[in-house]
Amino acid sequence: MPTRRHIRSRGAAPAARDWRDRKRYVWLLGVVIPILVPTSWAAVVLTGSGLFWWSGPMLMFFVIPALDFLVGPDAENPPDSVLAHLEQDRYYRWATYLYLPAQYLSLILGCWLWTGGGGVSMTLPDKIGLMLTVGGIGGIAINTAHELGHQRARSERWLSKIALAQTGYGHFFVEHNRGHHARVATVEDPASSRLGENVYFFYWRSILGSLRSAWSIEARRLRRHGGSVWSLHNDVLNAWLMTVVLFAALIAGFGVEVVPWLIGQALIGVFLLETINYLEHYGLRRQRRADGCYEQVRPSHSWNSNSVISNVFLFHLQRHSDHHANPQRRYQALCHAEEAPQLPAGYAAMVVLALCPPLWRRVMDPRVAGHYRGDLRLAALKPRDAERLLQRS
């Protein structure tokens, strides 16, 4: 894996004794998203406007990109000498821990509202807006699960599975840690997108490929230890079982009327995650060495962004190169890498752009070409378009 020197800014670092995390208390804003359902409900009761049921997509894809633009980027890194202390500061963990109870409060409240509770009358568009809001909360919960699932503490790894239960994407716990991190930016990785590949094709390749990969990884692990694949020791099955228990409890409590909304919000969460997967490694490829093995993962194999507001709500996921270099490093200690390719905007804006493939390619394809200095033979190409792309380069 890349050494620490690969991910340090070349700028002068502040003296450790003088350094303070200016975002220390800002990280708590991450809890704003999972409490959107109760705050939206309160706003609807006070104003009578159903627009507030759409608070999730409005915040995530309009307000946050606008704030990213207004606030600008922040490439400051903590000094090496404070990283260990910064990671051990338990305060930062509470921003991730608090997400989970707020997440499930919103899910339960959403089910109550979908089925006629709350003292408000909801139209079909209102319910769809609420579904998008709850699904967005579930999608960001996958990112919270991502942060927790990389930690060594068994309790945090279980919290990761609990966060994933809302979207039924528990196999992400296995595939991301032991599949994606080993195969990132290679043709073997279903979660690394290719130049010329649109996000809608990528969804199916990544979702199905990740599912197959997670099952295969767990089957090999269990066979190696003499265990059965069909047991609760299988981390794919026990994570899926959490979803079955959760959904069964919600259906028992609120009735079958809630089923389409539960399925809809789960799909929204999954597609939000996979859209982020799509943009993180688009067109980037690790080269094979003379011995046939892939080169080590480097900062140049992930797209990064220093957009402040998106980074706060995503727990520094956008400092993605450092995350791949140091998977167990906690979010508050992740660093900007100067040699990493930079996205033109934060993840929130780029997710919206990815949903319009012609605009996405107009913006990102030249950036991939520029990253490889025009030699697209070095890029990860969509097989069907490879010949055409190479002729244009």
C-alpha cells in the first residue's frame, strides 16, 4: 500500500502545537441528514407545505452543492505528529455513532407517516418525496457503515452491519473491505467504473458483480476454516438477516401498506451509493508490472475533492486516495493528496452530473485524458468503446 509520504501535502504543515481542527464541531452537522424526517414533519405541520417532504433531495443535491461552491475547498492537512492523537480522540466517533439512532428514528417515523400517522394528509407526491428523503438517509448510512466497517473494534463492525440493514446491502461489509480494496482500479473490480461507461450500465455491473464477489469471498473464508457457507457465521447471511428482521418488524407494526415504500427507499439508498462508487475511480487504472501483478494502489487511482460541506456530510470520503492508502484511518485524520486527480466539484454535485451521461462525459472524459497526458491506453476503458476512444486520443 502507499506509504505515508505519498499522501502528504507538499505545502508547509503547521506546527503541531499550534494546530487545531477547525472542523471539530462542524462534524456534528453530519447528524442533520438522518433527522430530516422529524424536522420535515414538523415543518409540514407548521407551514402546511408538502414541499418539506422533499427535504432530502433538496438538501443533498441543491443546498450542499451551493454551499460547497460558496465555501470553497480546504486542502489543509493535520501535521503528522498529531495524527495518532487525532485518531484516538473519541469525540469524533460520536458523529458516526449518533447517525444510527437518528437514521432508524427517521425510518420508523417514515413508516408511520406513509401509513396515515402524524396528523397530516399526504398526497402520492408527498409520499414519494418522503421516500426519496428516507432513501437518501439510508444511502448516506451506507457511507457511515463504510467508516465503521473499516475499524478494528468488533462493536463498530457490528454497528456497520446495523447501518446497512435499512437498505438490505449488508454484503457491502464483505465486498468493500476484502474485495474492492484489493482490486480497486482493475478490470476485476466491479465497483471501479470505466471511461465511456454510463452510470446506468454501471449500476447493474457493480450491483451484481459486488453481490457475486461478496458471496465468493465469504465462501472461501468459511471453507478455509472448515465452516459451512449456510450458517450465521457467514457475514453476508447474518447481515441480510438483519434486514429481514427489520423489515418484518416494520411490516408487523405498520402493515403491508409500508412494503412498497420500504423497497423504494432501499433502492434509492443503493443507487445513491453506487453513483458515488461510479465517480470515485472513473476511467482510472492500475497498470500491470512485468511480473504480471498490478502495481500498488497509489493516490492517482482515485478521484478526490476538498469541497468542505460535502466532506463534512460524507465524513471525508472525498479524500479517497488517503482512504485507500490507509483503510483503517479514521475520517478526521484523512489527508489531501496533491498528486491525486481532483473532481471539478464535490460528490453531491457530481452525483447529479453522473445521472446525465452526456454531460458527465463532456466534463470528465477530458479530465481522464488529461490525467494520462492524452495516452488513453493507460486508462480503464469500456470494452465496446475502447477502439473508438483510442482512435480519438
